[in-house]
Amino acid sequence: MIRLLYLSQATHDISDVQVQDILRSARRNNEAVGITGVLVHGGSMFAQILEGPEQAVLRMYVKVMDDRRHGDVRIIHISPANEPMFKDWSMAVIKSNPMEFQHIAQLRTHRMEAVHAQAFGETMREFVAILNAQRASA
């Protein structure tokens, strides 16, 4: 099992309706191949974490790269994982102000270096906490 984080830029303004379409498709496709994760979006930025069987995640990432709704797709971090952190979500969503992408920006800044597993883990745990809070308030 692996966990992959990538960043991308929307090629044009993405509406909330389009984000919901992306989520419906992702949830359907991810569930079929055992992938879980979260999509963080704000402004024209996307960050997505995909986790699951290595081949399934890598195939999904290739599909993501071919999606014309965004470009400048870059892997920020990829690592082995023992168990999914987002096991309750075939694809969750966090809507974020672009300025709040600080943790992801820090990972991106250091993407050419070895990213400390602890920093990556802390960012993932923060996302899980946000998703759990959203679930509790729904």
C-alpha cells in the first residue's frame, strides 16, 4: 500500500458543481479499486491524497495527469503505508482558502529533498481531523 500527495492548478475556474462531479466520479472509481483519500481545493489549487494498492494508486495518478481540468500536476510526496488514514472516505473533500495551503506549501517547498515522514504524517492527520469535524457537524 502507498500514499501519494500531488498538487495541481486548475486550467480554468472550477465551480462547486464541477467539484461535486469530480467527487462523484472519484468515489465511484476509487471504491472499485480500493483507493481512499481526500481532495483539498481552493481558488485554482488542488491537492489530493490517494492511498491504496500501489498499482491502483499509480494508475489513478496517470488518469489524473490526463485530466484537462487541471495542469502542472506534481507529486509532492509518495510513501509506503501500512494502513489507510482515510479509510472512511473513498474520496473526501476539504474546501480551503488558498492561503490555508500552508502545510502543503511547506511539503512542496521541500519536495526535492527527503520529506520527513513525521511532517507528512502530521499533515495527513490534520486532514483526518478536519474531515472528522466536518462529519460531526453535518
